[in-house]
Amino acid sequence: MSTLSVTLPDGSTRELAQGATALDLAKSIGSGLAKAAVAAVVDGVETDLTAGLSDGQEVAIITANTDEGRHVLRHSTAHVLAQAVTRLFPGAKFSVGPAIEHGFYYDFDLPDGKTFSDDDLGAIQKEMERIVKEDQPFIRSEMSPDEALELFADQPYKCEIIQRVTSADGDALDAGEVGSGDAISAYRNSDTFVDMCVGPHVPSTGKLKHFALQRTSGAYWRGSEEARMLQRIYGTAWESKGALEEHLTQLEEAAKRDHRRLATELDLLSFPSEIGGGLAIWHPKGATVRRMMEDYSRERHERGGYQFVFTPHLANGKLFSTSGHLDYYADGMYPPMEMDNGTYYMKPMNCPMHCLVFASRQRSYRELPIRLFELGNVYRYERAGTLHGLMRIRGFTQDDSHIFCREDQLADEVASLLDFVLSVLRAFGFDDFTFNLSTKDPGKFVGSDEIWEKATEALREALDSHGLDYGVKEGDAAFYGPKIDIDIRDAIGRSWQLSTIQADFNNPERFDLEYIGADNARHRPIMLHRALFGSIERFFGVLLEHYAGAFPTWLAPVQVRVLPVAAAHEDYARSVEDQLSAAGVRVDRVDANDGLGKRIRAAKLEKLPYVLVVGDDDVANTTVGVNPRGGDVERDVPLQSFLMTIAAEIEQGTSQAMSA
């Protein structure tokens, strides 16, 4: 029998019989690998396990417990979801169903304008479980566009995708990588269900045992508010029962920590319908935390050699034409306002105005680096369906800095910025970071290859000099320069992208920024964009969820509440409050209009760091009963002793934040 030879990731080779598949390869390595396998990478291309191999190919097996493997599981499960819906709802039209982070979704157009209910989700889940038990094989095929249009003649959304990808200026939709214009690929997993997809997919539905449907929502076809509203079902799928249960538990915990719910319960802020979607009003307690964040940011920047600037909330459209925003970012901007002296826009970013600060007079090389800082309000038009509390909002404040430096200063500035970013994130309680370096898109960039290489190397050197592990996102940079993204992991393991360090050669060129060098010639500065919080609003939302509303004492809006046991103790409680306030403690008092137990419970629900209860003995002995958050109650604590303790705790927290 003739054989073929393939190369494994470790460089070793393996002999297989002619006609062997990637699954045969996995079986030849071990039964455990074969059981865990869901797809393969053959000569750099993800492929079905059932695809035949050829002599000389390089092959890697994708297992279910990897990011790539979970993507295959989730996309395969999305197909099963579509099959179940078409079984239960005859006449349903299905559009797209991609794998997404932690799960998948599929969009449907149901007959007679029907919408999905929670009861429907239960029935669909059971039907999916039946399909999994049937262990239907996923069988791939390719066909011409005309054949595909005939096959999917009763599915208008599929036909539109086919027509788009085969048109001269067409492109694939989110989930629509369905093949080239010459060959449309599809997967059939029963005699009655077939879906377009390039794959890969698991060998059969029997591999898809650990999934759960989660919720439904409306979704416009192709994201256009002018298109038809479809019904979307979200689900999640994992490689094991344990992994699924762990994820669902995390989702339950995340729901408890939802910043929108906590903001209401703790009276921090609100989103009144009267002012429109995506715009927040800060209540006194939320504004207190925000003020602490902003004061911290101002002090750190002042100590870091930054110069403060302030810029308007709107500007003439000519500014945004110069910056390129009207060419590249118009969809994210609010509509223009026609005035008697021109067209004005709400600013989506602060950088164009900071360029004007630099350009306001001649600059010498001796002045550089120039570090400008602003807590600047910006406005971006986010579609209503994408708004999400403080995490996706239309009006927000950036702790925005732009640094103008010489080429020889670039590496040191980036290294310094990285230290600054990490110290700020650590100050607020984060210590688990992920770093990514985004490099030039060869087809979309401004500036010379040489300066791109120098800037990218400067970012890389800064990461390397800090001993940081980082991923590289090839071709993922914006057109104007490479960047470092810093993600944090919160208390329940979720990842949030917060801080960015971005090199920019575009704006200095567009605004014709120059400085006079040591050689008396004119030179172009390099511009660095940098936001530490990202935005005050989003960072506050992440903090709120990270701490589940229980802010550390130094940051809590109310640090101490004083509760008199009865009306007779209210004068002493007021004295305790006054002394704490005089010592710089944020304190309030709730008098004995309700029972003590009810008032203590209310304070606990507000997640206050300390509750002080005062009664007869405390009045007589100048003591307090200390009820700390998460600790044991301590009676008869001398007031002066508590004052020193709370002052030291606040000072320590503030000092640690400032010196992080």
C-alpha cells in the first residue's frame, strides 16, 4: 500500500496510508488527541478533520480546548441552532450565524412577523439536543454561484450574500465567508438542512454536547436601521460540561455586577430618557468617585511633566477635514450644524485641537518632548442598538494626552508611557494585564516604511524591556501608526480593553507640524496618542463591576455612616459625624426614624466601608461600635482610635495609588 508523509508542528514526520484524513492522523498519534480534535490546520489553512491529506503537507490538529477549537465548536453549534429553528418554525428564513467571543448567534426572519419567546428558547434547545444525539455528519461541498442560488432559492438572505460575494465590488458579510466568487461552499448535516459556510466544522453533530441558549434580541439585517428587523438568538458552547458550567456561573456573577444595575441601586448615576440614549447624568455619589478619579489623573499628569490644555466641544468642519476624520470617521460623528460662518461638528476626538496647540507658534527641538493633557469631552454617534450603559456611550470624557517628540526620543517616551499606564491601572486595583502590538496594514498606511519600522520597533522594545509577554496583531494598526493595547482582567476573569499607546505620523503631516532642529532645519515631530483610563465613563463602569460596587475605602463615595440607636443618641451621632468630616472622612448620618436593624441593612446594601452604631455606652464613654464591611463588629472602640484608623487607611490607599 502506498503511503504519504506529513510534517507535524514539532518538525517530526508521520507516515500515513494514501487517502488518510487529518482525523486519521490524530488517531495515529493517540486516542486522546482524536477524541479532543475538532479540526486541523493544513499548510496554514484551517480544514475539516475529514479532509484528505497529501504528501508533504504540514498538519496541526486543533483541539476543542483551544480558542481556535472553541470557535469551530461554536460555529458548528450555530448551524445546529439554524437547523432546529427551521424544523420548529416552517417557513423561517435564516441569515447569518457567526461564532463570537464566548458563543455564537444566528439571525432569523420568522413567518407572520413572529418573535421568539423564552418558551421558544427552551423548545429550540431541546430540538438541538435531539440533533446532537442523531450524530449527523457535517458534509462539505462546493458549487457554482448559479447552483448555490438554486439550492437556496427559498432563502432570500442567503441569495443576497451569494450575489454580494460574486459581484465585482462585493464583500463577505460578518459570517459570510462562503467562498470565492467562482465557488460557493456549503455544509449539509441532514437531508433537510444545508447552510453556506467555508468551515471548518466538527465531523458530526455528536461532538456538540455542551451548549446553552441564552437570550433573544432584535437585529437589523446587515446592521442597517433601514433594513428588516430580524430575530437573533444568542448561545454559548464549550468543550466540556465543566467549562460550560464555569462560564454560566461567571455570567451569573457578571449579572450581579452589572454596572447599570449597581449604578441605580447605589444612586451613582442614571440615563434619563429625557436627554436621549447614551448620555449619563452623574448623581452626587457617582460624581464623588468621578472627581476622585479626575483629581488623581490631574495630579499624576502634573507630576509627570504634562502641560494642561482645554479645547472646545465643537469645531468648524475644516478642522476635521484636515485631520481626516471626515474622510475616515464621519459615520462615528454627530451630524453637522450649519452656522452663518460655516459647518460645525461636535468633536469625536481631542487630537486635532492638540495639534493646533503645537502649531500655535514656532517650536525648537529643545522644547521636545511636549506633553499635552486634557480631560476632554468628546461625542461619538453610536447606533442605538450598540449602546451599553457606560461601556458604549455617546458623550464621554477622555484622559487624553498627546506627546510630540523627536525621532530619537520615541523609544524613551514609549517606555515611560508604558510605566505610566501600568502604574495607573495598578493604582485602581488591577494587576492582571494582556498586551498586544498592532503592526502596519501593508495596504493601508501613511508615512514611510522606515518610520513605521522605527516606531514599531520602539513599541516592541518598550514591551521587551519591561519583560512583558505580548501578542502581535499583524496588519491591525490604524492607517496612521502602530499601537500597543493594554487589556485588564477583572475580579471574575473578564478582559477589558482600556489603555492604548498609539504612534501617529498622519496628523503631524496633515497639520504640517514642524520644529526647528539642532541643524536649524525644519523637522516633522512624531505624535503619540495615549489614554490611560480610556474614558472616565467606561473606566468607572469597569471599576464598578470589578469591585461589585464595594469600592476600596479611599475611593468610596461614602466612607462611614453613623447610626444612632435611638433619638436620644442623635446629638452624639452628629458630633461623631462632625469630627470625622473635619478629619477629611466622607461621612453621613441616618437618624433613628426607622429601626436600627433596617438602617444597618440599608447601609450594607449600599456597600459602605464602615457603619458606626452609637448608643448609651458610647455617649457616656466617647466610643463607637464599628461594623466594617466584610469584617466582625467591634464594640466600645474609642472614637479617637477609630479616627486615627480610618484616616490612616484612607491615607494609605491614596498614597499607594499615587505611588503605584
